[in-house]
Amino acid sequence: MLDVRRLALLAAVIDSGSMTAAADELGFSPSAVSQQLRRLESEVGQPLLQRQARGVRPTEAGAVLAAHARHLLRRLEAAEADLAEIAGLRRGTLAMGTFPTVASSLLPLAVSRFRTQYPNVRLDVRSARLDGLTAMLEDGTVGLSLLWDYEWSRIDPGTFALTPLLEDPTTLVVAADHRVARRRQIAMGELAEESWIVRARDHPVAEVLARSCRAAGFTPRIAFEANDYQEAQAMVSVGLGIALAPRTAVTNKHPDVRVLSLGRGAPARRILIAHRHDRVRAPAELAMHQVLVEVAREYQTRA
């Protein structure tokens, strides 16, 4: 493999016409330039310069190699310029992961701010369930992702570098005409006789319901298993039952439901930013990380 620095020296010597002029231009001594060019000649196995009384002239091999060197140096300069644009967030792509409830609440605020600040960076946002998000982080499909966890199933900080963004409290969703709809807060113990709508397929909020009811001393009576929070809210709105939901899941609330606080009666989840430990973070990822932290702080203050 030819040394790029020696190729640059060769081109400089040929373009300037002498080793002394090239040495002055590049900040080397003439003897250092001569030594490096002799090494280059040894690498290629043939003479590259004809030493004359007044300067040097390239051999045929030297002229050919210098032409390639100039092309290579131009490409390297272009690469440096491209990298500088990416580092300065004047171009590039950011691939990130998210999940549905935060994609419909917190993330749009962050995306809007990021695009205002960095309009030339293209966003590639992918929404998935938790196992899909961790898989995309692990294989490099996304550089950072929003994740969530509960106290009984914490994400191992040895697996990813984690930044907690906010606590997402569990809320109670009831129909607008429900007996407790006018209240702002209620205890789980007051809900023992209610029918419940819960997320299906071993969804984490089903675990939240089971744990919260057990702590309050009763077993919930399940009336409906919903596939998403919109379906759950619709069933709540017609009085089929009441439901638990993270606060971010009811940012876009059904018009015929009301959302009540449970205080500490139900566990909250953490929303986190996750990166791989072994991956160098691109400038766009660092910028989005900062935007998410700022937006989450504002979101929590308003909520």
C-alpha cells in the first residue's frame, strides 16, 4: 500500500520543480523530502525523479504516479469537506427509533425543533415495540432510540448507555359521564367494583394493572382486551369499563373520556434515550439528544 503522504510529497516536488521549494512549502527540510521520496521509489521499484543541476524532472513513472496522487489528494480534500459539513450539521441523516405513545406526544415536539435548528439533516424515524427497538440499536439500524421501562424490568445499563428523560405516570381513563369523572385524582382502592379495559397480548400496562390492583387488595374484572390505546379509549368512552394508560398515551385524548391522576397508586414508567456503548455518536445524534432533553423538561413542566 502506497503512503499517501509520500505521494503528496512527490506531487509537490514535481509541481514546484525542486525539492527545496517543496520542502519550504510543506515545512520540511530538503533532506527529509529526499529521504521520503527515496523510500517511495523503493516501494514502487523504479525511479520517479531525474535529479538535475537545477531541480528535478519526473520520470514517466513519476509523472503517472503524481497524476494519481493529485487526483487522490483532491478526493481526500472533498472527503474532508463532506465530513466538515456533516460535523457542522449542514447535511447528513439521523436514524432514530421510537415507540407509538411517545411518537404521538413528546417526539413531534422534538422533531419540529430539530428540523428548525438543523433543516438540512434528514430524519429517518422508525417506530417499533421494545424488542424491535433494541434489535435496531444493536445492529446499527438506528443510532439512538427512545425506550421505556418499569421498576420491575429495568433495562440493563451495561447493554446501552441510558439517559432518563422523564417519568411517565400511569393515569386512569374513565368515560365523561362516569361517577368519578369530575375528580382530578383517585385511589386504586376505590375502583374494586369496576370493570376494566386492558391492553392485550401480555402488554406491560396489563402488568401495571395487575400489580396496582393487587397492592390495593382486589383482582380486576376484565371486560375487554384492546389492541391499542385508541381502541381502549373508545371502549371506555361508551362505558364498557375503565382503563389504565401512561400519560403520554392519552395526550391525544378521546373527546368522551376523562383522565384522572392515581397519585402513587400505580407505578410510572421511565422514558429513556439509549445509545450503544461501543458506537461513536455522530454530531446529529448528539444534537437530537440535546433537543430531546430540552423538550422533555418542558413537556414535564407543562403536564
